[in-house]
Amino acid sequence: YSSPVAANGRAFVHSRRDPDELVTAIDLATGKVVWQQQYTSEFKKNQYATQMAKGPNSTPLVVGSRLFTLGVTGILTAWNVADGTVAWRNDYSSSIDTSKLFCGTAMSPMLEGGALIVHVWSDVHGGRLLALDPATGKERWSSKGLGPGYASPLAVTIEGVRQIITMTNGSIIGIDASSGTSLWSIPFPDDWHE
């Protein structure tokens, strides 16, 4: 399962009660549930990974009054921290073929340059690293390539250029954080993607 995140005196947990994913806000002073929401996210695991938990595997992100979760099937949701209502939702599940994935979508969203960064799609459909407006979920830029790996991106500045570095299912890539332009890529094959 994903790691919880704490902010504003609350812990936020993204979990599963099949066939639903749950998001729970817990008061850190009392341990009481402040709110809990759920949505359907049916996920059939790859035959080689049936002994592994079904996730979700992405750590939530809190930015101001919003909590962002990325579910195992690619459902990205912006929740209002105060009461758990949905501010917006982008459902990428139709572009994710989970039949070959061990853990489903498993990267944690990040905020970079005022944009929400997520990596979606799959081995079959390829990948899209996206920069979204955190207030609305609208796309600012998209970088297409290989499907995402099971890793979260990081942002660094190299020679004055802010880059997002992340793993795909066959490479490690550097993307310009302001435009989504590919800066570099090196092969990083594994036993399943050679």
C-alpha cells in the first residue's frame, strides 16, 4: 500500500477495500477519522504478481487545501482537504492495460514549477508524463514515451535547466520541467523489458 502523508494536523491514507480505493483523513491529535471517501477501481493483477497486494502504491500529495491521489488503475483525484469532496478527477484507466503490470500505476504525484506531475499509461499503450494545473486538472504539457516504471520522479537543476528525471519501463529519462521536451534518455532494461 501507499505511504500515508501528514499535513494540517491530519494523516491522509490511500488504501483498498476491493473493488474500491479509499481515501481517509485521520485527526493526528485524536486518531479519529475526519472523513473517508471511496471510488470503484477494479484491478486484476498480472498472473505473476497475484501474491502481491493490489495497491494503491502511490503516496498522496498535499498542496495547500488539496490532496492528490493516483490510484492503481490511473484514477487521479484532487480532494478538498477540509471535507473530502472531489475538486476534480482525471480518469486515465482506459489507457492503462493492467494485464502486464505487477503493481498497476505506482508513481507518486509531485508538484514542480506550479504544475502537478504524473506518469500514466502502460507497457501496451506507452507512457505520458503529464504536467497538469493543480487547480483544474487541465493539461499544461505532455511528454510521450515508454510506459512508466515503478518509481516516482524527482526534479533537479542541471546547468540552469530544471529537469524532471524519472524511470520508464525501459529507460531513465530527463524532461524539461517547463515544457515537457525530452532532454536525454538512457536505456535501463530489466528482466521483463529487454
